[in-house]
Amino acid sequence: MKRFSLMLTAFCSTCLHLFLLLITLKSLWFGPNTTASPSGNQTDHLALLKFKESISNDPYGILFSWNSSTHFCDWHGITCSPMNQRVTELNLQGYHLHGLISPQVGNLSFLINLNLGNNSFYGRIPQELGRLLQLQQLSLINNSLTGKIPTNLTSCSDLKVLILYGNNLIGKIPNHIASLVKLQYLYVARNNLTGGLPPFIGNLSDLAELSVGYNNLEGDIPQEICRLKNLTKIGVGENKLYGVPRDCERLDSRGV
């Protein structure tokens, strides 16, 4: 009986070791549970990879560093918050990148600064950028973007700088921009915008510089602009807009 008890103990010990071995092998073969929802860091990582996929030409090889050998916070043009490793800045200005702006950029929910100026991006500005509720600066200057200015951008209530200068945008300046009460710099010059200069501009009390020149705007420059005490520069040239109101003669009016 004693011998049988010893054999049973040895058998159970062997079963336990086999069970633990199977668990270890399963972990090695299948990795962690993939059904869990992705963390914010994984969301940012995937959004950046989708952005890279939308680039068809990278003449300077700027995005070569965007690979699995380094953390995405160390990729070229990326700045992350040291607190939570979330992307706060995507700055790839001036590298002649050619491609579309991926809608997945709208998933970078901690983004403060998005600068894709002086490249060759084409297509429409993604409506998804309106999901970037912490965005303060958006510069898409000197690209080949088409379509209308997305009204969804007005959801970016912290926006201070909006630069869409030098594209092929059409349509009117959206009235919804009046809700961007923190806006300080609005540059939409050198596009194909039509309509008038809307009176709502007078609601942007923090506005310091306004550039709408070289479009197809027409009509009177609204008197409401004179309410903007912080406005020091206004560019309206090469449109069919009539002169700056007399009360606004303090402004530096230029053609840009």
C-alpha cells in the first residue's frame, strides 16, 4: 500500500509538471491573448503605420526609421509625451512626401501639433482630423490638397493655428470656423476659395493674422473685422474684395 501511495504521488507530480509545461508552451506559441482591446499606445502605433502606408514616395527616406526595431516615439518626426508615451506631435514638414493623408491620423487622440507642410500630399483633408480634440496647430501649407475645408475641424476647439495656404481647396470659408474662439492665425491664401469674407471673422477675438489673398473671394470686407483688437495683419490681395474699412486703417493690409 505504501508503495502504491508513493507511485501515485510521483504520478501526480509528473502530471503537474506536464500541465505547467503545456501552459508555458502555449504562451510561447500563441503569445498574449489577442482578444484584449488595444491600449492607447497600440492605437497610436497602428495609426502611424497606416499613415506610412499612405505615402507613395519618400525621396529622402525619412520614414525608413518607422520600423519595428525602434519604439514609435523614436521615429523621425514624432514627439511623444514622456508621461504616457502618446504621440503629441507629427512634424514632417518639407520632405517632399507624396501620398494621401491617412484618415487614421484622427486616432492620434493626444496630438497637439500636426505639420505636414511643404510636401506633395493630394486628395482631401480627412474629416477624421476633427476627432483631434487637443490639436492646437495644424499646418498643411504648400501641398496639392483638394476639396472643401472640412467643417469637422471646428471640433478642434483648442486650435490656435490653422494654415491651409497654398493648396487647391475650393468652396467657401466655413461659417463654423467662428466656433474656434482660440484661433490666432488663419492662413487660407493661395487656394481656389469662393464666396465672400464672412462676418463671423469678427467673432475670433484672439485672431492676430488673417491671410485670404489669391483666391476668388468677392464683396465687401466686413466691418466686423474692426472688432478684432489683436489683429495686426490682414492679407486680402488678388481677390475681388473691397478695401479695409476706415475704422481698421491701423491694420497692416497686404496681398498675401
